[in-house]
Amino acid sequence: CNYLLDPKSQQLLTAETFTVSTEANRTGYRLTGHQLNFIEREQPFGAGSDPSNVVNLGYPVGSLQAPSGTELICLMRDAVTGGGYATLATVISVDLDILAQMKFPETVSFEAISMEAALQLRAQRGKRLQSLVELIDAVT
């Protein structure tokens, strides 16, 4: 749903840094930074009145939302599975583990990558983890 952002806000999403807020836990990480603006559009039936609202949809783990455009929220592993905010992007699983270790006032930036690149990074992480398991098994 990043097409719901105006062009400047689409650029800000990958060009600027965001700060981990004090409201960060296993359900969601709030990230403060730049105001993101949504394009003006007629809201579809059932979507609510805020420009960041959409008709309810499923949220993948790592979804980035910006309710009213005031801050980003990254949905972590214990977050809700659906709702009525636009999903602007999704943090890949490899990076989600890194984000989960961050705390206030550390900063984060986003980079657009292809699905193929995300899958390759996930496979590489899987191989590294399997190597660790094998090392532990060899010692025990």
C-alpha cells in the first residue's frame, strides 16, 4: 500500500533515518522521524476516515504502518495479524531479528530489496544457524 503515500513520503521512507521510540516491545516497534503524508483519495466503504486507513487486510510479520503518518510502527512477531492500516513496506525476517535487539534512541533506515534478495538472505541465515547447531552438537 505504499502507493497511498505521496511521492515525497515514498522517498523519505528509504532516504531518512527513524529513531526507535521508548514504546518498543515484542508486539511492535514505534519509530519516530519524519511526517509521512498520504495522497488524497476517496476512502473505500468500510475503510475509516483517516488517510492511512484501508479496508481490513492481513498483516505479515514485519509490516510497516504509519497511522496518520505521524510515526512508523513495525509489527513484530507477537503483533495482531490483521487490521485497517495500510502496510507501507515489510521488514524482512533477517532484519527483523536485528530490529528486535534495538532500543531507544538507536536509529534505523530502510532499503528496498527484491523478493529474490530477501529469500537469498533468509537462506544464508538458515545455513549459518545450521552450522551453529552442528558445532554445538559436535561439542555435546
